[in-house]
Amino acid sequence: MRLKYAITIGDPKSPQIVAHPSGCSGDDRLNRDDIVASLGITQSRCRAGLSLIYAKYTKDLHAAELALRDLQKYASSISWKYFSRIPDGNFPIAVSVMAMLVLEEYCRTADTKGAKCLCGGRGEIRDIKKSIKSGKPVMKTCSRCKGSGLKPFSHGRCLHVLTLFVSVSQSSYSRHWRPFFNELMTWCYRQESAAEGIYKRITTPFPFSQEESGHPS
């Protein structure tokens, strides 16, 4: 079972009691207690990744705060790679704001207000020519969103927000801030992947007997 689905089942508000991972049945199924325990272990090993997943898929505000804190810390630690000199006194604030913008973009999903592409969030549209030729609907990847179902991110908006705190030209943004943005986004997905990997390892197979015996899963 993917971690992003497990977090909804592990939520106390969820009406779903038993989860059946794809391809598993019988004794391989996980109940809510199993999932909650697995989430706890995942959190202890990759807090940032789990917080990011909660923030993205459940829109949990507390998780978003934790994720932002970790992202801002990471942003501060790598900013020297992209800026040979500190632009001005508000630079640390601008770095924190950039982390906020990255987290906002990372957390966008098709159910985020105003985030859907013109394809309706499906990520695909009808191929008119092929549909007419075949006599039945033929779909193709949406050229606007490249299959994500989301409106493309506006770096123009990001630049505008940064100029409220530091002096940034379009060329300076392209040379320094945009690569910085991309690395922070990559970090988010790397943390998500790490959390997914940890959760998968401790739940397949028989994770709790392995955890208790001290043997790696």
C-alpha cells in the first residue's frame, strides 16, 4: 500500500478499518493499528518526508508547519551554493519565503482550489484527429500540464514575491533563484521518496516481528 493512502486510513477520523494492500489478502492485510504503528516508525526515521506527505495529501496544517521548518532549515544550509554574496539584509527572509513558495507548489493537487489545468485535472485531453479517424474517443497527454492535471507553476509570481524583500532582476532570478527553487523542490520529492521507502520496508513482510527482534526489514 502506498504511504499516501495509508495516512488516510491511519487517520482517527477515517471510517476505513482494514486496508488490503494491492496484491495481498488474508494474513497479509494491515489493520489500522498496524498502519498507525508503521506511520510512527516512519515518522521517527524520516519526519520531513512524512510531514510533506501529510501536508500534500491531507492538507494537515501542523504537518505543513513541520515540513516548512525542515525545508527552511535545508534552504538556509544550501543557499551559499547559489549566492556568492548576500544580496542584502533581508536575504534570510527571502530564503524563508522561497521555501514557503516551494512548499506551496509541492502541496498543490488537483483538489487544491484554482490548481486544476484546463483539462479538468485529468492530465489528458481528447485527440480530435485520432478520434475522428478511429471513430471512437482517443485520449492524449495534455500539452499544457504535461499530464500532471495542474496549471503550470508561475515563476513570474515567485519573482514578484521575492522583490518585496530583496532586489531581484529577471536575469538574476533565472541565474540564481530559479535553480535554488528547483533544488528545494527536488529535496521535497527526495524526502517523500525516502518516507515511502521506509514505510514499504517496515510493512512488507511481517514488519512488527522484525522490528521487535531487532533484525532489519
